[in-house]
Amino acid sequence: MEHIYDSMTLEDFDMLGKKLAALLDGGGFIAFFGDLGAGKTTLVKLIAKNLGITEIASPTFTVVREHETSDKKAFFHFDAYRLEDEDELSAIGFDDYIERAKDGIIVMEWSENVLGLLPDDRLDIAITGSGDMKRTVKLSAYGKHHESILRGLLA
Ligand SMILES: Nc1ncnc2c1ncn2[C@@H]1O[C@H](COP(=O)(O)OP(=O)(O)OP(=O)(O)O)[C@@H](O)[C@H]1O
Ligand SMILES: [Mg+2]
């Protein structure tokens, strides 16, 4: 199941982040795709803000940052930009993070770099555009849980 939003401004991102946060009540895995400056961290921040997390940073030198939502759910923010390969993500215990975030939330920037390790059930968010351009955002949901999140977004 998929949906494409064209011409998204920062205000549209704001609304998207708010809606997604509300729909992530039962947890979820969001895989972000898109070039440098596409707006991945921006959207992660907006989702997180609506879950009571304000200290999201661009994790340039950190592969993962752990947060907690205001209702005590795990929120793990990964950035695979600097990973050489998937083994590096496995080596820091990616499976354990998935296990620990069972009803929590994982967001992954630069999912392109670790495609083979992404869970089958997930929501892909691919952002295109940069600079002052409006963004195209393609959402693809896999598995019942994430399909229902996407359906909720479109409702
Ligand atoms: N929808 C939008 N319209 C216009 N500008 C946007 C939009 N979304 C984000 N931006 C701007 O584009 C920049 C995106 O930076 P951001 O750090 O979010 O990108 P990123 O995809 O995480 O890049 P990186 O791969 O380097 O981590 C920010 O300056 C942000 O304000
Ligand atoms: Mg980023």
C-alpha cells in the first residue's frame, strides 16, 4: 500500500509529523530514504516532538540515540549514513534494539544503507527534493500494522 504527497512545505511536514506521531501509539518502524538535506531529520524531529521528545539531534557520529516518549515508550533514532555495511549495524545489536522496541518506535535515516536488515513490517518514507524546494514524500506500508498506520494517515 502506498501514497505520494507532492509539493510538501515545512508546514505540511509539521502536520504530517503530528499525524504520524498520533498513529504510532501502537509502535512502529519507519525507514527513511532520501538524499542529504532531503528533510529526514526534520520529519523525525517533528514526529518526536509530538511524542514529547525534544532532544533529537542529527546523529552524525552516532548510529543510534535512545529516547523515551512521554508515555514511556522506547524511541530509537538510527542514522545509517556512516555505516560501511549491514554487519556494522548487526554488530551494535540491531536485533536487540528491535526486540526492545517491540511496542516502541524505531526510526532509521539512510535506510538505503541497511536495506537487508530492515524488518518486513515497516513504513517506508522516501523524501525527494532539497534546499528551498517543496518535497515529494512517498509512503509505502508493509504488513497489517503499518498499513493501518498509513490508512489512518489518509483517513
Ligand atoms: N518540506 C520542506 N520544505 C522546505 N524545506 C524543508 C522541508 N523539509 C525540510 N526542509 C529543510 O531542509 C533541510 C533538511 O535538513 P535535514 O537535516 O532534515 O535533512 P536530512 O534528510 O536529515 O539530511 P542528512 O542526510 O544530511 O541527515 C532543513 O534545513 C529543513 O529546514
Ligand atoms: Mg539527517
